[in-house]
Amino acid sequence: MQAKDILQKLRRFDAYPKTLEDFRVKTFGGAAVTVISGILMVILFVSELNYYLTTEVHADLFVDTSRGQKLRINMDVTFPRVSCAFLSIDAMDVTGETQIDVDHNIYKERLDLQGNPMEDPEKEVIGDKSEDIIESLKLTLNTSRCESCYGAETYNGQCCNTCEEVREAYRKKGWAFITPAEIEQCKREGFTEKLEKQQNEGCHLYGYLEVNKVAGNFHIAPGKSFQQHHVHVHDLQAFSGTKFNMTHSIKHFSFGQDYPGLQNPLDHLEVVAHKDQMMFQYFVKIVPTTYLNLDEKVLYTNQYSITTNSKVVSATSGDQGLPGMFMMYELSPMMVKYTEQKRSFFHFLTGVCAIIGGVFTVAGLVDAFIFHSAKMIQKKIDLGKAS
């Protein structure tokens, strides 16, 4: 069999027979349909290409079996009406572990009443340490001195050479710090005067805490905190007569590291205290989450949901409590796992073929409809003229 005969037989399988150019009719309607369908093909192709280039994320749910991990709490909170000298931050959990005046990478920044920073932020325990005054006094006072703790010594020979050391000794004893004006160290450091000076200021707190990965709570509230008969107490005697406006704004609040697409319900939240001495409670449900990216790197983090409550706490209102911001959190026994995956190239190729073929077929139907409709209308017009 000759090659010419083989080619002749292969022509029978041509699914796209061609018509002669002389028998083709080009119309304005066909040109318009061609341009529109071409633009539509390009738009759909770009959309399909963008979909192919994006990462696909699959979610799975299973029981959380992780152990021994720590829970990182990130925060960026501003209290525009409460001074940094008045605030303390404490954390406790169901295991009984209590952290008083937490200083785990927490920074404070003094603000004026317009919200402008007054000094560079300092990394230290939340509360008034008067460290600038203490450093200057060390140069003039005898370094071998041992001053009194005013009866709050927990062992023989204990020294309290600064006002803060006296306050700490009082805290360990469970005593209220009522009379700082009568304590020589506090008078020397100007403790009372400094509190009065900072009364009309705000405070910007940011950083993170690390706590046990169990249910617990933490709070940001006025007063020096201490344990008394296994009860957590805040000493507000030094701020007697002060009304605390706990208006606050939360720029960022999360548990663990961020991952693509994470939404934190408390981010950019503005809370206004319409009355003084208000307690703001946030009840947080944490869902442990792992995120596996394309590089097979696992990120351990958390999502959370939130419900809120607020009330006025004072002797006249009848509600017991402390003004401040309180976070009560518990962890879900279930864990969510997100896995990044690249989209299939063959799926992309199938989509592109479907776009081109589909648009081409529909455009041909539309063009045929327009062409035959125009012929019918023209034919009726010609018959009308003839009659």
C-alpha cells in the first residue's frame, strides 16, 4: 500500500472538515462575537491560572494528643486612662501554678492622655519599680547597709533596702501596703509623689506570656497582687480614693504564632468603659492547631473563639470583683490540622481546555443564532417591500 493511499484513508478520521474560503461569509455580528469570546477566554484563563498558582489548604480534625507544650499568649493592649505604675499582670492555671507580677517578655510604655508615648518602653515587671531613682541612690548610700522590712521579714537578717523590696516582703506576708509615707525607703524614693505624678497617664502593654498548656486565666488590673490564705488579693490601699477607668483597646491578641489566613477575634477591638471601676471578662475557647506548609515545616499554634461580659464592681453596686481586664481560657480536646498542597497541573490543563472549548462552542451557537436571525429578519423585510 502506497503512502498516498494511507494518507487518503487517514483523512476519513478528520473531525474538523474545512470549507472552502469562497463559501465562508464574514459578518459584523460574527466579528463582535469573536472579540467578546476572545476577551472572555483570556479572563477565564487568567482566573484559572491564578487558581492553579495559589496553595490549596486541607483541614483535618482529630483528638489532641500533644503533651508537655507551653502556651504562648501574645498581647498588645493599651489602657489610655490607667498609669503603668498602677497595673499588675498575674496568671494562674488549674494546676495551681500562680505567676505574680508576670515579667515574661512584657513591655510597658507610658502614654499621655492623648495617647502619645512619654518615654522609651522598658522590659520589666508590670508595676512601679522606681528603678531610675534606685540606681541614683546606690551611688550615695552605703552598699553594705541592711534596712528594715518593717516587721515583714520572712527570715532572720532579711534586708529591705528599697521601697519595692518592702512591698515585696509585705506581699509575701499577705499584708496590705497601706502606709508608704511612713516607710523610710519609700519616702526617700518619692514613692507617693511618683504615683501622684503618674496618675493622669495611660499605659501601653505589649509582649507575650508563656504558661502551661492547661485551662487557666490571667488578668491586668490595678494594685500590687499577693496571696493571702490561698486567696489572690490586690492591694489597692496605696491608691485609696482613685477611680479606675478601664477603657482599653486591643491591637493584637493571639495564642501561639500566626499562620496564613488566621483571624483573631480580639484584634483591633475598642472597649469603652462608660463607668469607673468596671470589670471586663473575656471567656476564651482555644482550639489547638497545627499548620503544615509546602516545605513540610510544622507550625504549632492555636485558634480561639470569644464571649465577653462586663460589670461595675464596687461596694455600692453589690458585685464583688476587681476593675480590670480578665481573660479566662480553656482548651478544646480536639485539634485542627491544616496542610498546604499544590494544585494538580492536569486539573489546570483540563480547566483550560474546558474554558477554550466551552467558550468556542457557545460563541459558535450565539454567532449562528445571530446570523440566521438576521437572515430571517432581512427576508421578511424584503417580502414586505415586494408586496
